[in-house]
Amino acid sequence: MPTWPEDYGGAGLSRDEALVLHEEIARLGLPMPLTGFGYSMIGPTLLDHGTEAQRAEHLPKIARGEIRWCQGYSEPNAGSDLASLATSAVRDGDFYVINGQKIWTSGADQADWIFMLVRTNPDVKKQRGITFILVDMESPGVEVRPIRLISGASPFCETFFHNVRAPVHQVIGDVNGGWTVAKALLGHERASIGGMGRGGAGASLPGLARDYVGVDENGRIDDPAIRERVTQCEMDAMSYGLTIKRHGDGLEAGHKPGPESSMFKYYGTELNMRREELMLSIRGPQALGWEGEGFEPAELNQTRTWLRSRANSIEGGTSEIQLNIIAKRVLGLPD
Amino acid sequence: MASLVLTAPQEMLARTAAELVSKHGGVDRQRRLRDEGAELGYSPEVWAEMADLGWLGIPLSEEHGGLGMGMAETVLITEAMGRGLAPEPFVSAVVFAGGLLADAGSAEQRAAWLPPLIDGEKRLAPALLEAGSRYGLDRVETQARTNGDGWSLSGEKVQVVGGVGADGFLIAARTEDGDNGLTLFLVPAEANGLEVVAQGRVDSRNSAIVRLSDVHVPAGAVLGAVGGGLEPLGRAVDRATVAVCGEMLGLMTEAFERTIEYLKSRSQFGVLIGTFQALKHRAAKMFVEIELSRSAVMSAARAIDEGSDDAELQVSNAKARCSDALILVTNEALQMHGGIGMTDEHDIGLFMKRARALEFAFGDAAFHRQRFARLRGF
């Protein structure tokens, strides 16, 4: 937690210092010590919207890696139209009683806590009756079923709530004010998903192309169409990385953060998916492996990461939703 | 790596440039100059005002009498010019020719030419293209033969930007067989055997054919080393390319903003057309492309200013990106304006025409992608 205050288990670093730390860790080819929803989403949200007591209770545990979080946003009938969510929370003394179903709850089968959106008022405009609340996954009435995806993995779950009781003090922000908190958190999520477009840690595209496609007598990738696609991808990643840097420089200079996270989410995920498609083209038939002999581990992994990447433009708000947000909130186009 | 945020003085410069362009009529001025068939294709009074502001020496060091600012500042001027379609030959005369002279010229050449260039009394035009050269700087057939103490030049340069009314030309000629025999010459316009013929281009800017028939120049007309013209020429072209990218950025931003305004004001089927998702998504994608272009241009300008190792790479990244984004935006702008966009009366066509000239200036997107790939060893 490089940028979190030291009181909550962070290192209290500036954005610049944290960037240097990230770059050095990436340069050494090491993973970040802590990733996940606690670090990238609920942590920053608590820093922005939590009370002192809420921060003191949850942040140090996230920083120490003691608890894992999952996200209860989407429902079977509330995907892109998230605000139409129906999971209800009814006040009963010092508790909310929660009933309903969440879907695409990443890692719910291994999570200790869930941050979720619930409907606390069904009689107002849909965005105005939503509350953001934290729930202990050990609570009676929580049931989790993993969903098997096209990649063969089950990173997502369905999570059911049957008369689950959560204390009132676990509401983040105002009761019926959850949409504001949710949007701020989605901003963190988009920034985190969008960051993938920069490439970096994964395999080098040109290197992979040289290995699989071969090189001509001048040492160039021996297929002009693949070479052109590799070049385009690398150039797009360069301009995208520079745009992330420019945005960060702007924040550093005191510019207010705006709806740009939609741009990063849209472009970063589309770019990452294009990269995955290209890596598939580069490996050719060797990218078809599912399991067993005849394929290298990296090739088997490629099949899975490509399939997984198809969700990039769906999760965290589809590409189409991001374009809607840019059109409305950045360009001011009418509804 | 330099910050990609404008400093306060840079913001001020950008504002001043925008004010200058709009004060003189903005896009209406370009239209008027075109309709009048103005021989110069630009306004001498605006050029003089740019000289008064010191802008004709903006990228030239203070020792040469310039302002000693970098490409980061230069692109702010060209961006404002791009927004208002200002036709003054700033990139060709100041960034390219002035920069090349400062880089490769002898002390005598600099002393003779730079002060009047910076004051706006004289103007140089780089004569780069030939009919068969496309984007290859070394695809030059103009010949220079030794002639007594000097040289004799013969050949034909085309689409010499700012060529009409120029006081001198920077000309690349072949001085011996082989790839490395490219030599630069500084040739005054009044030289015997040099003929300037105005050319009509789609963007109605100042453009000329320069014909050289045994033009005799003294040995002192050589710019830099005999046979060593390609390197300084390449550096000058990279700087000019980034300046052009600034103009492209201004042009695409203006065409885009005008289109967004149109989407907010034009009604069909009883609703504003900006409510249509088919148009919203395309508008949002254009916005993203413009943002990426801006980052690429700002970074390339700073890479040149810092003498960064990857400056050439960044220049090609910026030019390829801007070329693609500019064509996307101006084509979409016309489409979204519908039939009115096809009329000469409407301004959006002027943006589209200029966009094509900028796309092909110093190499299109495909050319710069190839260069990027070559530099990275793909």
C-alpha cells in the first residue's frame, strides 16, 4: 500500500515515489506484493468515503494481507444497467436484512468480506435508493456458487443472500447515497483494469513474433502483416502509456480528476484484447492447446488468457457503457 | 521524462497565439485569401505581427537572435494556427528553414540570413520534394556539378511550401553518385536560371515549383559539408514534423468541437441528432483518439527538446497517430454534418482539405509506422 497513510499500514509515499517503486518492481520482473479488490478498490474508496472508525477497522487488515474482498455489484438483471439492481436491504434495529442475488462476484468463494450495493429505497429514482454496505461473508445466509467460464476457470461466482444481517455501521457514505460511492469505486476499478493496456509485464510482442513467425534476411519479422500489427500495437501502447502519464502529471499539478477513467477503461481493455488476439495470431496453431502434450506451458496459458481477455470489454462497465459516459459527461451530448 | 502538463508561461503563449489567430479573422481569413486568389496565400501583416512577437525566432537559440524556446512551445503556436487554419508559412520558414540554417549553416550564412528571417524582412523556403521523391529524403535527382569555384544546380523541386515570394531556397542536390552524396545549398531567389511557378493545391496554401537550370552558386552557398546534407536535413525534418503535428492537433480539435456543437444543435426526427447512440459512440472514440494524439505530440516535442534517445521514435509515433486521428476526425466531421458539409459555403470542408496536406507532410501514417518498426528493429 505504497500511497496509503502510515497510520493505516501504508508507506505514505507520494504518487511519484510510488511510481518509481512500481517501475522498479516491474523492472525486476516481480509481481506486486499485494493486489486484489482490497488494495485497488475498497481501500481507496474507504480512504475517500469511509469514517475514521471504518478506515481503522478495515485498512490495516487489507495492508497486512489478512482479509480478501469481493465485489457485489452486478445482478442477473442489472448488468450494464447497474442502477436497476434489486437486492434489498431492510432496516431492522441496528441491522440491515439483505435478500437477493449478486453475480460475477470475483473470488467470492475465497473472500472474507464483500462490498456491495443494495436497494434501500424502491420508491425513488433508481440511483437515489441505493446504499453501499460491507458484509462479512461468514454471515449466516450467504451462499456462493462458482461459475465455470469459457476459459475453463471459475474466477467468478454467483452469491446469494437470504436474510443476511449486516450492522448499520457497515454502511459506507450515506444511506441511499451509495450510487456516489459506487461511481467513485468504479473509477478506481476502471483505472485498474485500464492499466492492463500498457503491456509491460507480459511477453514481448516483437520477441514472440520473431520466435514464432521467424525473421527475414534483414532480421525483420518475416510476415509483413504481422509486423504491421505488432508495430501498431506497440505504438498504441506507447501513446496510451503517455496519456496515462499526462493524466497523472495533471493530477500532480492539481487538475481535478474527471470522467477520464472511462477513456482509460475503454482504450486499455480494447488494446489488451487486440494484443491477446495478435499473440494468438503469432502463435498460430500452437495457440489452440487446451491441456496435455504437444503444447508448451506458455502456449496452454495463452489459450486461457486470450479467452479470459474477452471479458475485459464487458466487466467493470462494457466498452459501450464507457463510450456512453464519455459522450454524456465529457462531450455533453444530450440524452 | 518531462511533465506532460503545460507550464504557466506555456499556457500564456498558447492563449496569445489563439488570440492572434482569431483577431485576424480565424477561418474566415483563410477563406477570404483563397477567394481572392492571394498570390502569397497568407497575410503579410499577420507575418509581421508574428515577427514583432518574436515568434519567427521562437525555436532559434538566443545566440542567433531567437527566443531560445523549444519544440514544446513551438507546437503551441502551430496548434493555434491549425485551429484557425492560419496559412502563414511558419513551419516551413521558421521551424524547418530557420532551424536548418541555425543547425548546419556557417557563421557567415547565419549572420547574413538569421537576423532578417527573425525580423520578418526575409523568408526562406525549404525545397524538399521532387516529383518522384514521395517521402524519401534521399530520393533526390537534382544535380549539383562543380563549376569553377562554385556549383551549378539543375533540377526541379515541387510543392515547395512558401515558395512564392521566398527570398531564398534551401535545396538538396546530388553532388556525386551513391547514397551519401546529398548536399544542401542556400540559393537566393534572384539567382540566374531559377524560376518559381505557383502551384494550386487543394488546401490553397502557398506552394510552388522551383526550376533550376544551370543555376550558378558560389562555394559559400553550400550549407554544412559537401555530401553531408542528409543528417542535418533529417534533424530539421523531425523538428518540422513535430511542428506539423501541433498544427494537426489544433485542426482536429477544432473540427471535432465544431462537430460536437452541430450534434447539439441539429434536429431530425424531432430530436437532436446528438441523442443518437450511433453518433455518440463515434464521437467518443474520436475524443479518445484526440487525447492520445495530444499526449504523443507533447511527448515528442519534449523528447526533441531534451535530446532524448528515443526522439526519432517518438516523432514517428506522433506523426502516425496524428495522421490517422486527423483523417478519422475530418472525415467523420463531414459525415456528421451531412449534406451541408459538402457545400463550399460551410467551413468543415476547409478543415478536411488542409488535413490531407498535413497527412502527407513529411510522411503519412504508414511511412511513420514503417520508420518506427525499423527503429525498433521489428
